[in-house]
Amino acid sequence: MLCLFTICTFSVLNVLIMSNDWYESIERPRFVVAPMVDASELAWRLLCRRHGAQLCYTPMFHSNIFTKDPKYRRDSLQTCNEDRPLIVQFCGNNPETMAVAAKLAENYCDAIDINLGCPQAIAKRGRYGSFLQDEWELLKNIVQAMSKAVSVPITCKVRIFESVEKSVEYALMLQNAGCKLLTVHGRTREQKGPLTGIASWEHIKAVRDAVSVPMLANGNIQCLEDVYRCIEYTNVDGVMSAEGILTNPALFSGINSVTWEMAEEYLDLVEQYPCPSSYIRGHLFKIFHKIFTIEDNNDDRQLLATAQNLQEFKQVCTNIKCKYLNYHEGTELLEENEAVTRIGFNLILPPWICQPYVRMSPEEHTQKMENLCRNQDSDNQCKRNHEDTDGNTISRKKMKKLRRVTRRPGKPQPRSGEICMNDKCPNPLGGKCGYKLCKKCCKNKCYEENLDCMGHRIHVKTRREMARKHAKENIDATENNVGTL
């Protein structure tokens, strides 16, 4: 028994030494850019690295798609020599698929992370992110399968439980399964959107005291001073920022930079490392978020909302720079209520300076919604149901659909209440189907009877005719070639 205990102890210590050696090899980064869907692409990571970030994560990749779609891999996993150290993050719930995805990515990164923190509805539908945090046996299998498949470390990003004890137990389980670095977001799965609230550094500190692998903290980071306060309080190895870094890419350098300077530098990087327009638009909206609260800038806000190319995005930056450069340099003065806004720690910053987005507290949001409900209903009851023209109660979803119909009166609408003419099929009737069938039955009919359906956009007959035509042309061309020879 003593020998077995000694062997187990040595094995655990060996794993911990390897974990710390790996973290030492990437120079113990303290300033970390979080994995953000549609937001932590290559150009953004390089911008943050120029301004103090020491480690970056890729956006979250879907392991199943990553293993099956070469185009998805090529478009998603973009990197370069400057983009190191780098951690690639995957989501998923199948150990074998996650292991294959990790194997495909290991040559492009320094570690591979498992997303166990996403709280969004899409993660619930896909059964990944924080919606796996109760399936501990599955998580053990995923960590172990990925660890065996690759030569780089496997890391995990998690959220806390309400209970400190369960959060600690959860972290220890992942460490024992083979996790080499743990990132703890100090919020529960339910703390999201308007109910985000304050992250619990107490939970993070308790986990830090319990685990032996390197650990990062995430939550409540709006400036560099927050980073140092978090490290001092929790004793973590580094701090990860998401929202804070989006509004101020120079957060880790300890400065609040000028918005148009950051935006222009980012656009220069995008020119070198292209990304979708939606990513660019999202970044610029966050950088300029305070400036766009000023009514005089509505035209520029609209231009950004509709911009489709780099030239238009650059025009937004130029317009804002032209408006505010003189004020920034002090050659002109704005009215005080226009020029400044008060944020945390009583700090006053002009709106053209990068600054954090301060969320409304959950209590304020709840009070606001209660007041809104009272204003909507004279009996102080919030009406969540809607009524159609006949006075029947209908769902909010159906009400939105009816409103869309009224905005487009000329568009043909589905025959409400009718079902497919196939006696064995219970599906609703297609709104524009000439055969009065649902799409599935219509497709079968067209395939069997060589028909087209314009309503469902099924072109079986047309495509078969085109195929015959091309086949005949190929045969004729072949015969002509043979005759020539």
C-alpha cells in the first residue's frame, strides 16, 4: 500500500512539474487576451500584443466542424510568427472528435484549450461550454483523450459554481484528469447579459489555493490597476481580459489610448491579415462606444453600421478624428457635459479616449424592467402575451411574425392551418407549393415524377435536362475527336 501511494504521489508531482515547466517555457505570461467568438482573430491579437498582451487565445472553434471542413480550418486557424505564444480553443462534447481536432491544431499553437465557460443559449443547444460542467465523467474522458492525442498541453477555461467548495472540487477534478492550466471566470453560468454582475474573486482565490497547475483569473478587469489588484488578491499566475480589452486594446500597457489611433492601427493590420467585415464592425463599435453616445455622431454610427469595405471603415475613423482632434490637442474646448463622462474610480475621460464599458448592475436592470412593466400596464402587471385581430392570445414569436407580414403585404404567405396533401404526412403545407405538399413530400414527388416546384425551389426536371444536354455535348465532342484522329 505504501509503495502504491508513493508511486501515485510521484506521478502527480511529475505532472505538476511538467505543467510548471511548460508555463515557464512560454515565459509565465501575466497579461492574457481571452478567446472571443468573432473578436479575437489574428489582426486583433497582433494589435493587443503590440500593446502589452503576452498570451492570446484564438476564438472558440467547433471541434466537429474543424475536423470535417478544411475550409473552416483554413479560415479559422490563421496565425503567423509574431502570434506566439498562442492557445487554440475548442468546444465539443465528444472525446474522440475533440482529440482529432486537437491533433489537427497542435502544430500551430503552444497549448489547446477546452471551452467549459460559454453560457450562451447556442452552447446549451450544442451541449458544450458551461453546459458540460455537471458531466464530470465526460469531461475527464475529454481531457484524457486530448492529452493522449497531442504533444502540447491541454488547458481548460471554466466558470464557477455558486458553492465555493464545488468550484474547488471541479477544478481539482480537471487538474487530476490532466489539465495543465486552468482559467477561472469568477461568474456562474447564469451571470450573463444584463445579469452579469460582479465576478467573485473569492471563488477564484479558493481555487488558486487548492490547485497546483498554473492558473489565470477572468472577470472585473477594466484597467491595468485591476490586473494587479486581482493578482495580489487571488495569487493567480496571470489575468485574462475580454470586455476590457475590446474597449481598450492598450489596457495591458496601462494607458487609455486615443480611439481613432487604435482603430487606424487595427485597420492597418486587417489590411495585412484580412477578416470578415462583421468582425471589423464589432471592434470599431466597441472602441468608439462612448463617442457614439453623442447624438452629433449618429451619421458616423450609421456609416459604420453599413460599411462593407476597408475604405468605408477608415472613413469613419477619419470623420471622428476630424471632429475631435482639436479638442484632444487642447486648441478647442467642448462643453463639459459633452466632453466628459464619469466612469469607475471617479476617473473623468473625454469620449474620444478608449475606456471601459460599464454595465448596469443586475439590481438596476431588474428595477428598470419592473418600471417598464408598470408603465405598460395600468394595473401594474407586465403583459407578456399578445392578441391577434380576433382578440385571441398568441405568443410573442407569432406576434413578431404577424408584424413582419403587415410590413410586406405583397408577399405570398403560407396557408395557415392547412397540412400537406399527402395523407400519411402531418407536416404543414408549403406556402407557395403548387402541389400543395410540404417540402419533404414535394421533393420526393419531383424526384419520382421528374418535376420542378418553383415554390420550394426544387429543380429536379431542369437539372436532369441540363445533365442530359451536357452529356450529349460531351459524347458529340468525343465522337468528333475520334473522327478527326
